Amino acid sequence: MGARTPGGSGLIGRERERDLVSAFLAGLSDGGRILHLSGVPGIGKTAVVRFAVDAAARQEVPVLSTSWVPDERRLRYAALHGLLRPRLPQLRQLPPEERSLLESAFAGYAAEPEPEHLARSALRLLALAPGPVLVCVDDFDRLDAASRDTIGHMARLCGPTQVSLVVAERAAPAAWLPADALTTVLTPLPAAEARELVHRSRPSAAHAEAELVLAVAQGNPLALTELSLGGNGLRDAAGFGMLPATPRLADAYAEDLRALSAAGHGVLLTAALSTSSAVQEILDAGACLPGGTQAARAGLAEIAERGLVGVREHHIRFPEPLIRTAVLHTASAARRMAAHAALGQSVTDPAHAAWHTAQCVTGADEELAKRLESLAEGPWPDAGLLRALAALECAARLSADPERQADRLLRAAELACHHGLVEQARQHARGIDPDELGDLGSAMLLWLHDLVPGSLPVGRERIAQLCSAARAVAAAHPVLAQKLLHAAAGRCWWQQAGATDRDLVVRTLKELRTPPWGTRDIAVLALTDPLSVSHLPLRTSEPPDPDQRLLLGQAAHLTGDLAQAAVFLQEAEAAARADGRHGRLPHILAARALGEIWRGSEWRTAEAMAAEGRMIATGLEHRNFAVRAIGAQGVLAALQGRHDRARQCAAEIDEASLHLGQGQHLSLATLTRVLTASGTGRYAEAYTQLRASFTELLTPYSFEQFWGLAFLVEAALPAGEADDARAVVEQIDHRTRTGRSPLLERILDYAGAVLAPDEEAENRYRAALGDGSEQWPLLYAMTQFSHGVWLRRRRRVLESRAPLTTAESVFRSLGAMPRAELAAAELRAAGLADTTESGNTTAQVLSPQQLTIARLAAQGLTNRAIAERLQLSPRTVASHLYQIFPKLDVTSRAQLAEKLDPR
């Protein structure tokens, strides 16, 4: 029970308790000591006791333990006997009087020894062995009364002995404890430790389910490991936003519940089931149960006295919310239905009363179903989602009209899917019968098939099916028709559909919808032909709702307007987290991470987004968005010089694309490999790889090609492909004149400057570095670097230092270390000494350019790779190395590396 790692090797979190146990055990040789642990059921007391046992065993301290056994609670001295059993063979070593006391206690003689005398005899028995002894007592407050009294006296008398006690119970430190006892009250686990415990105890749980468990468990370790959605649908507990209890969780409270009277049981069950906390409404419901009003009032007084509920300002609250699910687990179905029926009559809120009444109804009741639907209105923070899903599920069951039933199941499936509860979405989808509903049922299932992640891959024929279904339901269900078209457009994008399929989607959209386009319409166009909507304003007159923010962010991202996309996606992310819509996070985070590569001033944010997006997408089976997140990780790793990691990401993208049967992701794999090649000075290879992606230029999915254009131009000059690169740039410039994103505008400015003839280059660089260029830090640094290199190559050395210094600074702040080192090498070649090399004899022996060449050679680059990076000929590089080797008294690149980095 509690925050314990698998295998029992330690605790998750609980640093304070671990330190306390360690300090306690360190002082055992100084005499008997007491450590008292307290806290609510499931809070982790047993885990801390076991930690103490393991730690004592490692110190070779003998440990004796006892704990509560339900069947032995009425047996006097049962727990004490279990504690002393390993030492009972040594009873004959005790004086006759003390031996007699223990024998009489365990033999059940009529004459009972005094607890204090019995405690002294027990301590004497434990102290027969030399050295410290540790006694661990769990569930102290549940032990039989005789054992409890005796162990309490042992705690007060152990000071002069070598016997120390660790005692755990629910109650706070009691009067029987000696004044010098160490005490601690265990509190709920903090969020980070709670999340780790959920992950370790159920590594395959979906992200959204784990978040629900975290919200419901409120840091209680037992609840964190036991609660789950299960596979049998939502039950009574969902009505008040809780997950059903497992037998182990219910057992933690079983003894408290067994001690209640019938009246106490009745009112506690009624209060546990009630969606209202009003005392009077719960009492009114209790009055309908056996015993009437008087029994209900007596039962309420009983459970309040036992601390199972609190009453304040005419409202009941549960100090331990898990009691509610435990009570439901132990009650029969008949008793729960009776309580629901009573609550249906007493609860004044119509929707909540409908929930209770519905639990007792077996036939169709459309009026009741309509009242239930209001419980599903958002927002749904934390576990409020459970209530909404259960209400829709119940309303569908009560629906007489198959179409209304299917509509409610569709809403439930969509809600579950948006919150990342994939299995629940599938369960609701299975309730929709297309044979009974015809076109509508088929359309609903088509939409759900595309909405629910993890569905089997389907070919491009599904695009036509989605368009046909949209036409069939457009008149009666226009919103569903829009969703179907959006799904068709999404398939066009993921599967890189040809013109025929894309035209079909656009044509269907224009048949069913008319301008001005709505938010989802713009998203459909952005997925099928981004360039056609790149000029459309995405801001609406009304503040967009969370769904619209996501769609607008998607459209802005696809059209390359990353600045506007960042605004919408950030708003959508905040709304999704607030509402618990975890199913939307993979889409948002993958897009934001890719955008931050260009917009971010440092890439830690982008890395965090990509990592979280990948984790959530993998857990929710959102394979496409998981691959997008991997693509962002690969591009970042390549830019940062983590080339092995970048190559691994590219290989993962290739494998996933093959499995998914989609080529959309391959552009990110290509870009990752290109950046790895250029980052290691292999510009010719980088250019060749990237140039292949421009053979079919300007498909509707060209925005990532535009990103690649910057790196194609970067590699063009050292690869000797300037003329070819100019042709690519001219074609893109011509085809995007009707509308292009701010980033593409800046990339074209950069390309124009890098590839310009000398007489135009100065003005071109001035334009590329004009107002607003700093908004794109990576591209800004690339432009500054290229400008500095251009100046130095034209012997304007002093002028080159400023742009090169700026480039190095920005590259380093981003984390683009290969490019930062290249800028530093150019600065050295420009005669600006690296301040870190003062006193470096190597730097004093070699010229700046020779030092740069030596460092690149020491990294393992070939003469050709060095020549590409520094825009020299391989013969010039070889000539410099011929001079460098004797100056440094080395004969090989390996010796050169040792000379430059003697660590």
C-alpha cells in the first residue's frame, strides 16, 4: 500500500520520511526509540514501514513485525503472538514469572496479565539476543485490543533496552507515546511523484486515463495504483466524478464500514451516491429508506461522529473522498438502486435528479434522456469528464429514437476522443448501428473512424467515401458534413493525395458551403491547397472558441504563417489543458515544436514540446503526430550537432512512414539528414539530398519544402551549385507571388542575398537583415553569418567581424553548436582571437585560418569536407595541413587531435 517502487527497493518521493527512517535507524545502538507514522488509509504508511524493514535488514539489524489480520481481531493477543513467534522457542531462557506471563496470555487462560507486566516480559524476550532489535507494527489501531495495550506499554518501557519500535496507524500521535518519540504524518504525494507512481504502476495506461487517475486520487498512493477506468463502462461513481473502487481499495475502508449500524450504512450509501451535498436533500432521501427520518438522522450523526463525513453549513463533505467509492463497492445493486430512487425524488436540481432516476429505469424515456444531456455540457475540468460521459452513455440507453441514440453516442465518442480516452470512444462507437440508421449511421462511423486514433490504415479511396457521406447528410446534419469534409482533407494531407482527390474535396466543399468561409472551411482548404488561402485573414470578428483556435492554428501552420499559428496554438493548448482535452495536445505540441525551431530564441522550449507531444501521442496511439514530434526532435538534434540522435530519429520516421503507408513525414527525415550532413561540413551531400525533394516543386504540401529552401541555399555555394539553386529560388518566387508567408518572404530574401552577384549582394543583405528579421532567430543568424563570410572573402575583414560575432552569439543561444563553431572559426580567420585561447601556444604558432583547418581536421573531416565548409579548394586545405603538421610536430590527424585537445 503506497508509493513503493516495483520490487520493493525503495519509495517514490517521501524524502522526508526516508531521511527520518535513516536517522532513526542510525541511533538504534543508543537505546530503545519510537518512530510513529500516521495518515489516512492508502497514504503509504505500509510502504514506509517496509522501507524501514529493508533498511534495517541491510544494516543486519534483526526485525520482528506484526500487522492487522481481519479474522484475528477478536482473538486476544493474536497480533502480539504473531510479533513474538520467532522468539518463542527462547521462552525457557526467561525467569519463570515472566515466562508464565507470556504463556498464560497466549494459552488463553481466564486470568489475564497486566499489560505493563506483559510488556516487560515481551521486551525481556526480545532483548535476549545481543544488539539492537527493531519491532515494526503496522495498522496499530486495528489490532486486537489486548495486543494494542501491550505494545503501547512496550513503547513506553523500551527506552533502557535495545528494542526500538516503528508503529504505523491511521490516528494521529496518541497519549500513549513517550515524549521523545519521533512522529510524522504522511501527506498526499506531490504532483511529480504521483505522476511517476502512476507511470510505474501502469506503464501502458493512456495519458488521459493517467491524468484522470491523478485528478481523482489526489495524491493518495493506494488510489494512484488501484484506480482505473476499467473495461465495463462507467458506473455509479462517475455521477459524482469518481472512478470505481477496486477490491483492494475498498478493503482499506471495509473495517470502518462493518462497524456501522444499518442506519449508518444507509445514510452513508445515500450520501456517497448523491450528486448533491445538501444535508437536507440527503436526509430526505434517507427518509425513504427503511427506518425513515429518525433512522436517517441517527445514521448521519453516527457517520459524522466516526469522522467518515463532515457537516458544515448544511452541507456534507467527505474528508477522504475515496470512502465514497469504497461504500459503493461494498453495497449490493439492489441497495444502490433504492438509494438512487430516493435521491431522484429528493434532489432539487433537475439534471442531477435525472441522473439518479435514470439508474433505476430500464426502458426508454426520452424526456429523462434530455434532462440528462445537460450534465454533459462543458467545460469538463479534471474528473468532470466522467460525469459528462456517463450522462451521455445513460441518455443513449434511454433513447427511444435510434437517431437520437446514435447522436448521443457520437457526442460521447467525440468527447472521449478529444480527452484522449480512446478505448471509451471505441466502446461508444460500437453502439452505433449503420444498418439501422442508413446514411447517417454510416457517416457517423466514417467520421469516428478518422477521429479515433489507432484505426487501421485505409487507402485514398476513403477520401471519396467521406465526401459522399458529407453530401448525403449535409441537409439534415450540416455540422457532421463539415467534419466529414475536414476528415477527407486531412487524409489528403497525410497521404499526399494527388490533384484528383484534392479537387474532389474542394469541389464538395463549394457545393455544400458558400463564402465567407467558416473556420473549419478554411482548415479544409489549408489541408488541400494551402497557397490558395495563404492570403486570407484568419482573425474572426468573434473571439474563437477552443475548437476554432485549433483549426485556425492548423490553417496558419499549414500556410507557413508560423507567428500567427503560434498565437492560435498557444491559446488552443491552454484551453485543452484547462478542459482536460489531452487528445488534442499531440497535434498542438508537434506543430508548436516545429514552429519554435524557427521562432524560438533558444530551443529548450521546442525540445520540451516535442518530447511531451511524442509521449502523449504514443500513449494515445496518435501515430501521425508522434512521428511529427519525432521529426521535430530530429531536426533539433541535427541543428544542435547531436548527429547520432538525429540519424536515429530519421530512421524512426522512415520506419513509421512505411508502417503507416504515408510519405508525408519523409520530408522531416530528409531535412534531418540534410542538416546532419551540412553540420559536419558535407555540403555537397546535403545539397544532393535536399535537391531531390524539389523535383516535384510546389505540391499543396510545400511549406516544409520552403523550410528546406533555406538550407538548400546554405549548401549551394560550398557545394558549387549556385546556378542550380538560383533556378529553384526563381521558380518558388514566381509560383508564390500571389501569397506567401512572412517566413517564406524572409527565406527568399536570404536566398536572394546569398546567391546574388557581387554588385547586388550588399543591398540584398541589407534588405534581408532589415526590420523584423530578428523575429526569426535561426534564419537571422544564418543571414548574418553568410554576410560576414561574404565580407571576409572580399577582404573587408574588419567589417565582417560584426555580423560574424552576431551570428555566433545567436547560434550559441539557440544551441546550434556546429554553426556557432563555424562562425567562431570565421572570426578567427578574420583575425579576432578567441578569448578562451589566450596563452594557447598552438594558437600562437598557427595563423587563424590554419588553426580553423587544424581543428576541423582534428574532428575527422576530410580535406574535401573542410574545403566545402570553408569554401576553399581541397588542394588549398592540403597545402595548409602540409605546413601545420611540422609546426605542431605531429604526423597524423590523431596526433593533431591530441595536440589540440590534450585531455
